[in-house]
Amino acid sequence: MLMPKRTKWRKQQKGRNRGKSFNGNKIEFGDIAIKAVEAGRIDSRQIEAARITMTRKINRTGKTWIRVFPDKPLTAKPLETRMGKGKGAVDKWVMNIKPGRIIFEMAGVDEALAREAFTLAIHKMPFKCKIIALKDSNELY
């Protein structure tokens, strides 16, 4: 699972996830990519599940880039625990995703096969995504 080696603070507040993505909204490394269409929060388990399905589909050929990293801790209290007694322990690591953010990129694979692999990966995402190619990546959202 993806998680930071160390953080400055052990727990964070959730915060808000508003606006559009101005960082990481263009294809930088590959030829084809998955772009988020709506806002959401992606978990380290979801990133790993999508990565596994993509690499299995393309038979470990080509190159895949993961453009997101879950560095925000989300806490949870145990089930059937009374209110109070402080904030819960860190449960999972997430990253807030804004519309327009590139999540995965791929190169060195036939475009039809890459689209099939990305379609399988999109089913693992908790928000709507679309597949964009480098030739038509000048559209923003």
C-alpha cells in the first residue's frame, strides 16, 4: 500500500475539496491517461487495485505512471465505541482529487489495449473519470 514514510503530524483535519485541479492536469510522461471528471477522495487500496488490474491487462508491457500519492491520514474510531475520548487512530491514507487531475498515465502499449486496461481501472475509482490521449489532451475538463 502507498503511504508516506514519515509525516510532520500524525493526524490531520479532513478539510474541503473545492475547485478544479491546476496541478497535474496535463499528460507529462505517457501517451494516454485517466483524468478525473468529478471531485472525490482516492484511497491507497483503490490506487493499488487499479494498478494491479492495469498491469495484468497489458501483460506487464509498456510503462505505467501513478500520478497521485495518498499522503493525508484519515482517522476512524473503533466500532461500538462511545463518543469522546479523543480522535481515533489513523485508519487509511487518502488524497483529495479535484476535477481535471491526471491519475494514471501509460506509454509503450497499443492504444486499444491501453483503453481496455484503463476502462478496467476506472471501475475501481470512487468518482467519474475519463480516458484522454496525448493528441486530444488540450481540453481541460
